[in-house]
Amino acid sequence: MAEKPNLARTLRWLKARPWIQAGFLVVWLEPYMFRFCGPVFHCYACPLATFACPIGIIANFSYFHLIPFMAIGTILVVGAAVGAVICGWVCPFGFLQDLAARVRTPKLRLPYWAGYTRYAVLVGLVLLVPFFLGESHPLFICRVCPAGALEGAVPNVVKSAIAGTAIAWPSAAKFVILGAFLVGMFFVWRPWCTLFCPLGAIYGLSNHLSVFFLKFHPNRCTDCLACRNMCHYGASPGKRANDPRCIRCLECTRCGAIEVASVLKPKA
């Protein structure tokens, strides 16, 4: 009999999700907080950013052949606690894509295997390229990152143009990637998160191990496939409730057969 109250509570949280994302955006842009590594994908080059991007830190430390214990520790602690909830509820770059998705355009659903490209970006552009080829290589993650282009390069170009000073133009490749991303996010659900985000790849792996997770109840399932249709990211929540592609937006919990659970909650 506790199912309906639990579902009602979840629905209230889902309605509040955009406001929660907007609230966290203020946190990530707060210029007066102490500066340390943040748990979200957010470029430190942004004129207002206080928190350093963990992916940028890892890539730069890889270039120096050092281990970034603070960045790795931050990711592991957050991932072990909530998994990809960071992606669905906290990340400012994800919030931007969610806003674009509200525009009513035809949306392309990507195949399940497409999510593996995130691991190629993580291993290749974040770790191997800086380690072996250096920070100046054109495939270094920060040189092709659309977040860096949108949050850092574009504002700095505008600022320099207004001030009348010399403009440090980003590379043509960075502008092309940014343009493709800005167009793509109107036609693909979270294209960066689904296809390229190396931080989301890490958090996705922690979905199976985190303190909070999604629990599927077969006895409540009616095989209506509603949960699969609610998921825009290629996962099948009824089969893989904690799929690595899941960003834990929790939309699939509307069906009632999937709910948020915790290892801290005693088993009935």
C-alpha cells in the first residue's frame, strides 16, 4: 500500500527537477566560493566559474605524468554515493541540453551501442593523447570541448571585442564542434552526455555500485514498455535499471515498477 505515496513523492521531485538544476547552476557560477575541484562537467575557463572541471584536471595531470588524487577522489566519492544523479540533476551542461530539448523538434533516438563512444573519449582524449602527445595536440580534450568553447572561449571573444583589445580566436575546429553541438542538442536528447561525456562515462559505471540506485519490481511490471519509452538515452530500465547510460533523471519511475532505493534502507 506504500507504492502510491512513494510514486506521488517521486512525481513531485520530477516536477521540481528543472528548478533544482537551475539552483545548482547558481552554485557552479558562484564567484565567491572557495576554489576546488567540482564534481560536474563545467569549464573552469568560464569567466564566473569557481570550481575546476575534474576532466580538465585529469587531462592536464596526465600531460605532466602525475596522478590527480583530488579530482579522482571527488569523482569516486560522488559516484559511490549517487552515481549518475549528478548528470541528471546537477550538471550545468546537462541542464543546457535539457532546456534545448524542450523545443519541439523531431528527436533522433541513438542505438544502445553509441554510448560506448564516451569511453573512447575518456581513454583517448583525456588520458592517452595528453600523456603521449602533449597538451598542445589538437585532440587534447580541452581543445575540442564544446563546454570550454561555450563557457570560456565565446565569452572571452565577446569581452575582448567589447573592450577593443586583441581577440584570442579559438581554433576553427573548436568552433565547428561547438556549432555541431548547438544544432545537435535540438535534435538528439543530450548529445554530449550520450555520446561524448567522459565524466558521465565514469558516473555511469558507478550506477551499479552507488549507495542510491534504481530498483525494478517485476511483480509490479505489466510489460507496457512505458519505462523504455520514457528513457531518452537508449537504456531499457525494466531490464537494466542501473544501466551505465542512465543519467538518473528518474523519468522511468513514473511507471511505478521502478523506484529509488538505497543500501541504507533496511530490507522489508
